[in-house]
Amino acid sequence: MNDLNEYHRRSIRLRGYDYAQEGAYFVTICTHLREEIFGEVVNGAVRLNEFGEIVHEEWLRTAIVRPYVELDAFVVMPNHFHAILLIVGKPAIKNNENAPVNVGATRRVAPTETTRPNGPKSGSLGAILGQFKSMATKHINRLRDTPGATLWQRNYYEHILRHEPELNAYRNYIQANPTQWEFDRDNLPLDERFV
């Protein structure tokens, strides 16, 4: 018999924290195997290629399609993405899909369960980032003619920003990230990382 815990991943999220609540979040998302596919850094500046531009544009769309989200500082690097986003409200509620439906004058139909039993809560940081990653992946895979290919590493790193000095420190980190590219051990070729 298979041990179900064998396939259970340990959560890296803050236990008991509601990631759909209003607040500021710093996030980092890395490409699969840290593959450098979004462009290059030249003289401390990022030069995005067409795939990096897709990530950039898709991130900007995040706030357009989700009016409860505001974008702050962000940078698309060759093999990862840093951003600060603010959840400033709740997603608009569509028609109550689980409400009973009137059929004729006297009969009511029981609601059909339409919610997913698993996955991130609607409007949460996880849902927002999952949708962003999914849309960027679809666009890039269409261009590369690689349907179903993995673009991102599983999950993402997040940090809850609790006060203004912390927010400013992360803004500075994001802004300086391209200038630190050549010093980042994770950006060395694989054979040089462990020397």
C-alpha cells in the first residue's frame, strides 16, 4: 500500500496566515532549473527578450484583471522574477453559483458543487501568482512551440512586508538586482557553482 504522506509536500507558507487578506508581499519566482530564458544582463541592466517581455506584460495585466491588486516594484531577470504586490481589497463576487436555481413556479433545484476541493483560495497570493505563471507559460510555450513544457519551478518564495522600512528595503533590493547579477552564485554556470 502506498504511503500517502510520501507525496505530500510540506508547506513553506506561514501557518494560519490568510494570504488573501490585505497586505504587501514580496515574491520571487524562478524558472525551471533556473534556465535563463527571459533575456540577459548587460552592464548591470536587464535586456529582456520576447519571452521576458511576455512575463513583463503579463505581470502588468495582473492589476488590470484584478482590481483588488496593486503592483509595486518588480524586475524580470533572465532566470527569475521579483515583485512586490499589494492586496488592497477582495475580488468581486460573481453570481452565487451555489444558490438554488428556480425552475418553474414551485420547484427548486439543488445547487451543483462548483468549487475546487484543492488549490489556493480565490483572491489569495497563491491564486494570483498561479494565474500569472499559467498565463505567462501558455503565451511563451505557444511562441516556442513547446505545448505543456515547464517554464517555472514549482511554488514561489514570499515574504510578508509588515512596515514601511521593510517595504523600502525590498524595493531597493529589486531595483539593485540587475547590478548584482554577476555576483549571484546561483547565476553562475552549473559547473562553476560548486567550485
